[in-house]
Amino acid sequence: MSKPRILVARAVFPETIARLEQHFEVASNQSDDSWSKAELIAQLQGKQGVFTTGSERIDAELLAACPELKICANMAVGYNNFDVDAMAAHGVVGTNAPDVLTETTADFGFALLMATARRIAESEHFLRAGHWSKWSYDMFAGAEIHGSTLGIIGMGRIGQGIARRGAHGFGMKVIYHNRSRLDAALEAECKASYAGKEELLKTADHVVLVVPYSAASHHTIGAAELALMKPTATLVNIARGGIVDDAALAVALREKRIAAAGLDVFEGEPKVHPDLLTVPNVVLTPHIASATVPTRRAMAELAADNLISFLTGRGPKTPVTPVPAVPSGAR
Ligand code: GLV
């Protein structure tokens, strides 16, 4: 029997490709060429599965043009590149890569918070540029972390990881806002208490965003929300571009309406709003919150597991869409 055919849409670990090749006929974009939608559709002809990385848009137009496609496996926990309704309508399964990146991403969220509040990037640029001629008492004085109030918007697994770090490691008072409240035991374990969004924005010294992107969460933080925050507050976005109105944030940072921001994700990335590139009080990183080698390996393995499990008739491991009753491997 011939092997199912899959496409790996971006460069990934050679070991992952080798593993997939044991089960599938694999076409892969190991040169990491940037494909247009038309090129992606052309590459997907005759393929039953695709390994995506979160940047390939899977929508109704693509699905209609790729009738043999049965599964899209994202090497990312976020899956806002999937039109899940269109996938369900076409009977195509989508999977993501949860859990394996939780602690690593929470570490990074905390690192970005520290770098932002304590002005690490800004002061390093100052030093490298040769501007450090003498010590002064208020040089790069930043915001306190320990003992301050941490507000987390989006209290899923990563948000909970950040809460634990803040509460247990730094003695922070943790408040959170989420679609639904955590149960009492989890709140107690995270030492976190529920707050309305407005209350959180008004009282937190540091606001960290970990909410998934959807039409409903678009611009969760815009000019009105920034206006509620303390002028001494920091804002950290490790969620998705589009959760923050980047243009409004650049204005708030320039006018010092909030103290500083740390951003790992951007609207329209890899493009970055030009005004963010010129304000000093923002730390910018290129969407690397899950980027440690072991975690990226685990994410790639989980995406591969999903393809292998589903296309060999055992069902997907971490689906984010309805799963058709008849596994595609059996078709
Ligand atoms: C990264 O942003 C992910 O969703 O895994």
C-alpha cells in the first residue's frame, strides 16, 4: 500500500523530517522559501496532511482548492491561522501543540516582564553606544517587580505558569482576568484572584497578555484600555499580534502614558509598526517565547505525532476542530 503524502510547509528539524519519512511520502520546504497562498495550494495538491508552523493560513479558499487534504498539524499552541469553521465544514482536522511549551513560554513572559520593567534592553543599548560616562543615582531607574501587583489577562496554562512565577518566586500580588474563573483550588495554587478587566488595568503594576487571538480578542488593549493603566505600569504581550493596537501603544509609550512595554508578537508580523521601532521604552523580540531547542523539538514532535496518529487511523492527539468519525487514513 502506498504511503500517505504530506507537505511540511516550513523548515523544521531534520530528525522530524526523517521520522515523518518513515510513515509518509514527504515533500518539504527545507529551504524555507516564503510561499504565497497560490504556491501553498499548488504544493498541497495530492497531499493528505500538512505540517504547518502557525504562519500558513488555512481557510475556505485553500480547503476548496485542496480536496484531498485531511489534516493540518500546527507546530504552535495558537491556531489563529486556521479557519476552524471552514475546516469543520470540509471535514479537515486541525491540531495544535499545547502543554509542551507551557513552562518555557511562561519563563519567557517573565523574562520579558523583567527586561521591560528594569529597562535592561534600553540600558544595554545606552552602554553599547558608548554613552556611559558616569554613574548617576537615577540612571535607568525602573519599576519594582517583587511585591508589586501582576495582572494577567488570559489565565490558561501559560498564564497560570506566569502567575506561579510571580506569586511564589517574587512575592507579587496576582490578579487575573479570563473568560471564565479558575476553580478555587487552582486560584489558591496560583495565588491569584479574579478581577474585572477594568479593575485589573487600573490596579496592576504590570499587565501580561496571554489571551488567544480571535475576532473577539482583537485589540483587547487599545487606546481606551491604555488610558486606564497606571503611568508607571508596564505591558507585556506574548499572546498574538492584534491583541494590542500597536499604533495606539506606540503613542502611549511616546507620551509616557504608560512606562514601558515588552512585545514578542506584533500586528502584521514580521513587520513591526515603525513607531515602535523608534520609541526607547519598549523591548522588542521576534516571536521567540517558546524558542528553546528542547521545547521547539517537543513542539515539532507533537505536530508529527498528530499527523502520524491521524493518518494511520488512530485519531489526532491534540485536535482543535471536530474529528470526523472515519479517520482519513482509512479512506
Ligand atoms: C507560538 O506563538 C505558539 O502559538 O506556539
